[in-house]
Amino acid sequence: MTLSQQPELPETAKAVLITRAGGPEVLELRDVPVAPPGAGEVLVRVRAAGVNPVDAKIRKGTRGAITEPKRVGADAAGEVVAAGEGVSFRPGDAVIGWGQPGTYAEYVTGPAAKWTPKPEAVGFAEGAALGVPVSTAYQCLRSLGLRSGETLLVHAGAGAVGQAAVQFAKLWGAEVVATASERNHDKLRALGATPVAYGDGLLERVREAAPQGIDRVLEAAGTQEAIEVSLALVDDPARIVEIVVPGWAAEYGVTVFSGGLPGSMTPEANALRDEAIPYAARLMADGRFTVEIGERLPLAEAARAHELVETGHAQGKIVLNP
């Protein structure tokens, strides 16, 4: 089907823009032009958009200067409205997207290669929740070379990245110890991890939980406590993957994957991230992978979503519903 044969497209639609670097108050809901898809692109009607901590970093200007109003968001799920030349998707197809330009919106146009079919058993909110956290967890564990029979330590195990990492590791035959606040311990046990509480004595508690030793670490808490405990547990700091504090690569010799550290996201790492979402969507459809959905807010409350993410008050993944 050519673009000219497809349904008439809206000229404008609502989208959340960062108007200047700053706090959540700089997010504004505005009318923006709807771009028709070019070759290799699709136009998607967004049904749910995932909110990620990196969105707040972009808003604050720590991931590049904000010199003009800029759309925000990278993850979404929705329905194809129009498809450009060379694209196999058709209008009406339900899809899950990641790495898309500006998904806090009613419509988004982006590369078809960053969309995958949404299984019928997967909800739009659950699909939109995959993106950044699931691709991060998958890519980090694959890059670490985690193997069956090994023991993985996950710091901030109850977060979106942590929960995904726990599930992948268990599916691949590893044992998992995960740090978290005590209120989240039952949640981690249900996913198959052994939870340990933060605070004084953490090193001893981890050693007690894993007398066989820790083979590899995914550090997603970004605290001094977490990195010091991790370094005490593994012989080679390169077996620790850090995703919160890029500077620890130089300071401690740990492995860092971060958009905030130039050169850390190799082509191989990005290829793994692209592989993660279709894989996780299939697992979810089979009932073998879950995501925790928290508050569902309208686009107009994007600032509220950022406040919840930044203050740590969010329980589960926040999604925006256009």
C-alpha cells in the first residue's frame, strides 16, 4: 500500500515538549505537526508511552543542551496509521516501539526497524514499559557474559531494570541475589531472586545469601555502598556493569554502558538492545516475563510523572496515555 492510498493523516496532534532545561515545570503539552512517514518509517497512533529516568536527565539538559523546544520520550506501544515505502507493517497493526523520537505524544513517526509486532496477549501499557529498562537489562547481562550456574548480584533489584535483569538471569539458569528496600522483598522472591536489604552490613548479608560467591554484578543503584560492596565481592571489576554513574569506569575500572559516557554504547551493545524487545515481548506473551505497571497518567500530567520518577516515589513503571 502506498502512502497516497492510506487514510488521511491528521495535520497536528498533541505532544509533550521540553521548552528549556529545568525542572518538570518546563514540560508543556503543545500542538505539533504530524510528519507523514518516509521510506523505512511508520506513523503510529500512540496508546501508551513509557516514562524513564533518562527522560528527566534529557529534560534537565545533562544529555545535551536544550536550545529549542524538544520532544521527549523513547518508548511506546500503539497502532500503525501509515507506513512508508519498504515497510512491511500495515495500518491497524499493533506494535511496540523503542528508541523512537518523542513518544510522549498522540502520534509518533519513526524508523520501522525500531518497532516490533505487539502480541495480542501483551497490553499496550506493558508493551510501552519494555523499551529502555528491558533493553538495558538484556544488553548488560549479555555483554557481561552471564552463564548458567553463575550467581548474579543486582543492585536496585526492584526497579524496572532490576526486575528485568532478575527475570532474564533466572531464565538463563543463573542464581540471583538482589538488593532492595524490605517492602520490595516479596516482589523479588516472586521473580526468583534472593532479596537482601540495603544499609549497614550489606556485604555480610550478600555473602550469607550467596555462600558460593558472586560471579557478576549489575549495579543499578548508583550508591557508594553498592559499588564498594560489589568491588569487595568480585575479583575483576570488569565483571561489574555500572549503568548509573559513568565516571566509575575511570575511577574503579568497572564496565559502563551509558548514553552519558561517549563511546560506551558500542554497535554490538546497541544491536543487543534492539534484540531485547522482540525477545521480551514473546516471553511476555508466553507468560514467562512480566513488567510492573505503576501509575497511568494522561499526557497533560507528564510533569507529575517526572516528579514521581525523580523523587523515587514511583512504584512500578509509569506510563502516559494520550
